[in-house]
Amino acid sequence: MDRLFLKKTALFEGLTDDEISAALAFLDARESAYEKGDTVKPLHQPFTRFALVMQGRVQVYTDDLSGEQMMMAHVEKGGMFGESLSFLRKDEPVYAIAASPCRILWLSPENIRRLQPKNALEQTLIHRFIASLASRALQMNDRIQILSKKTLEEKLKAFLSLYQMRRGMHFTIPFTRTELATYLGVNRSALSRVMSRMQKKGVFTCEGRHFTLHQPLEN
């Protein structure tokens, strides 16, 4: 297990080697590897653990009432998913797919759920877990802001404006064109048409996953 990397994650940042060992025991950590396209978490299988992505990328999906796939989250190396559902012991119709070869550290929320830390380390882990839940809520708010827009162009502008606020006028998104269409809940061909039209208007230039904005966007 890559402990140097663990020290760079929000959950384990600043911990000593001995503290990491104790934290991994407290969270009953188990590591698994997956190939691109593998199902990381099957549909209708409850989240009994939450996940820390040690390597690669994972995408979390659900299906709408018509059976269309909807991307709920894109999780990069160092990110986590499944915190809320595992903590609440809820079974929701979500599933996770490896978007690239990846390694996942599966962590149990059982000791966190007690909310009775025995020492400073356990208290730190509980606080950081709660902070992760709060961060996830903010991310979902961003998603709602995007999906609430009426037109595809407005959805795309809202999406790009979030990257603009955090990374400036030049940035790279983590999605392919197909993945971006799924994330926005739109048809890929329609997305391509809108992107082409916006580029002709001089709103941005797009090369693969890299965007250069030529004018500020408002969410």
C-alpha cells in the first residue's frame, strides 16, 4: 500500500506512519485492483464500505426512469465515493465503473458511525469523514446548478464556468466527449453540435479535453 500517497489525501494528510497503520485498522482497510471497464460497485449491491481511489479514475452512475445512463460523479485519484450511502446503510440504484485501470482502498464506516472516538486520531478521522460528506453536498449543489439549466448550451456554459472559477481561462476536463454528454444528461451528437456552434461564436477553443475560454462565462 502506497503510504506516501495516502499522506497526500484529505483523510490521511499529516499522519505519521504509525498513525496511518492505526487509521487503516480503525477503518478496516482493504485494497482491490480493477481493469478499465470493470464494475467496481454493482447495481443493487449496498455500499457497505466507502472508497478511496488510490490510482486511476472511477465513474459513478445511475439510470433514469427511461433507462438512460446518468453519471453521478467522476472520481479522480485521491478522491472518495460512497461515503453517505455506506454511513447510512442505504441501498440506492447506483453503480460504479472503472474509467481506467485503478486501485481502490475500501474503508469501513462502522467505527466512524459510533461517533465515540477513543483517542485524538479517531477524532481526527471522524471529523475528516464528516468534512468529506459536507464537500460531497457542495459538489451535488454544483451538479444541480448545471442540470437545472433549460438548454444544452446553458448546461455546458454552467459546467465550464465552474472550471473557469477554479482554474482560470485554460483548463483540462476529465471527460471524453461521450462522458461529458452523459454527465450533462444530453445526447452526444447534440452536444457536439452545440460545442461546434459555440466555438464558431468565439466562446472557447476545444482541443480534446483541453478548453481555452475567450470570454468570461457566467453560471
